[in-house]
Amino acid sequence: MTEPPRDARERLIEGTRELLWERGYVGTSPTAIWRASGVGQGSMYHHFQGKPDLVLAAEQRSAEQMQRDIRACFAQEGSAYERISAYLLRERDALRGCPVGRLVADPEIAADGRLREPARETFAVLHECLVSALEDGRNAGEFAADLDAVRTASTLAAVVQGGYTLARAEASAEPYERAVQGALALLRLADR
Amino acid sequence: MTEPPRDARERLIEGTRELLWERGYVGTSPTAIWRASGVGQGSMYHHFQGKPDLVLAAEQRSAEQMQRDIRACFAQEGSAYERISAYLLRERDALRGCPVGRLVADPEIAADGRLREPARETFAVLHECLVSALEDGRNAGEFAADLDAVRTASTLAAVVQGGYTLARAEASAEPYERAVQGALALLRLADR
DNA sequence: GTCTATACGGCGATAGAC
DNA sequence: GTCTATCGCCGTATAGAC
């Protein structure tokens, strides 16, 4: 399915992505990165200036992929509700959480505009897709005419991100599933 | 308002709470703790066995406080919707996030049953309060008879936690406010 | 491009004096 | 109970050979 990484640079980015997802910025050491990526230390410092530089490249890759997945999901055929539920019900490993959302938990990333940018952009794309779908549904009579698309879009995005937190606290995917199902049910009830 | 910490033990717990909230488990070093708490290193290792022991005490304190706040909020007078919105609209520093929810982002805490327990218990308390309020509202005719209280409770809890993530990604409290307002609007629309 | 060697500070903890 | 000293390891690089 997935192409195996080719050169050192590519392996480093993929290794960093994995470690960032699992352990965050502080928890991800350069040593762990080159070891996990199967390249030498000298090679890493040849391709990247240092940890922040490599992390930025990894973040951009993760953001790019998530944005592509989001757009693909919302470009599918179907009613507004179907597209929204398709996104919310996508296969996710709730206990792993979101590779992009995880990043902003660390203050080093939250405080640095450049390191924060990929996450900001990704959630902006998600929000835009959700707003469009909600407006479509409102225009088609699927949702109440007074449904606030902008706010509801933030609600739905938050349910996914917060569902991860609840899942990790219980070490079970169930709270995540419940949160998403509950959000979709509320959306169905908002049909007049 | 708040009592200043008295003894070394107390100061250590409060200092650890702050650092954990801000920087998570990996990002919080014993050295930073005793420095921030204004006690000596030897004192710290006299009162606590090591980092996990001290972190557990700090977690329990944060969990205890959050649970007390939750119960107080839901014990107020008013309709079910009023109690729920009172909780969702509580003054929060959205950019700081949740002192309890932050903990489970770190794998060291998520993987350790004892360190995870305070967070698990806190979200269980929140879920229970939300379910009770939603059932009350349903019985009083405030919400649709087929509203699923258990799932909706998880949805509302997730909106708050996920709202923090969106806020940090944008470095603004606005996405958090939108998410909460959107959730309350959905709840109001689910009234038949 | 990739390698090994080296550096310096911080982490997490222990020892033992006071 | 609190203090300072010390420890071994790791984080985050830099240097210079190959």
C-alpha cells in the first residue's frame, strides 16, 4: 500500500511524524528521530538545520495529508448530512488522537508562529469544508434555516478533537464514538 | 482569595500543578518543580519518592478541584438547559486548556493506569452530571424524548476539550467560543 | 552525503552533612 | 526537614574525517 521511504531526508520526515504524533515536541529527541528513521546522526544534521527545522517539515507533511483527506471526504457525493457524517465516522484510531491536533498541546509549538501555522491552516480547511456542507444542507432544507453554520462547524471539529481526549482518559475508543454519534444525532434533530 | 501555600509539601504540589498544566509530563522536570515551588531539591525528595509520585499528588489535587467545580455548577438552581449552559459558559482561559485533559496527551500518563486514574475519574464525574441534567431536561419536556443522554453528554464534554485544541491552533479563544455556542444552539434546536 | 568523536548542559536521582 | 555535592545518562548539537 504505502511506498517505503526512499532517501534519508524522506525517512527522517516520516520518522519525525510518527514520533511527534506519539510523544509531542518535547518528547521527541533528535537521537530518537535518527534512530527510528534508520539514518545516521550526521546525515540528519546534513539535511536539516536542527530539531525545529525538521519538526516543521514533518508538521507540513502531516498537515498536507490531513487537508487532502478532509477535502476528499467532503468532495464525495451525497447530502450534506451524509458528507458530514462520512467525515465524522471515518476510521480513526481514537486512542492515538490527531497527528495535527497533538502538536498544539506543546507550548513550544503553540508559542511559535511558524511551528503553529500548519495546524492553524489545517483546522481552517476543516472549518471551511464543514461550513460549506452545513450551508448546503441548510439551503436544501436538511437543517433548520437558523442553524449557525460557522459556530456549528467549530462544534463538530471540536467534538472530534475532544473525543480523542476523552478516549485517552478512559483508555477506550468508546467515549469518542459516543461523542461523534451524539453530535450526529443533534444534527439530525436540528432539521426544522 | 486563595490561601498562599504553607509548607514545602504544599508548595511542591501547587508548583507541579502549574507546570503540568503548562508543559505536560515530559516537559516538567524535577528541577523546574523545586525552583518554581521555592523549595530546595533535598526537600522535594524528602516529601516525595520521585517525579511520578509528585505528579500523582498534583494530578489528584487538580482532579479533586475540577470535580468540585463541576458538581457545584450542576447543583445550581435552574432548568436543565440553564445548568448545562452554565457549565459550558463558565469562565475559562481557552488558550491554557484543561489542567486535567492536558495530562492524557502525554503517553507516560496515558500508559500508566495510576497516573491516568484522576483524569478518568474526573471525566466520569462530568459525564454523570451531564447525563443527569439531560435526563432531567428530557423528562421536563425541554429536550426531545428520543435525545440520547449518554451520547449527548459525551458530545458536550468533547466540545469543551476539543474547543481548547482549536483555540490553541489559532492562538485565539474565538474557536472555543464558537464551538460552545454552536453546541448550545444545537441543544436548543433539539427541543421536540 | 554519511560517519564517528566530542562537547556541554540539563534530567532524574542518590548520598551524606547539618 | 533541608542543604550541597555528586552521579550517570540523555538532549542537542558541532567538528572534522571519509
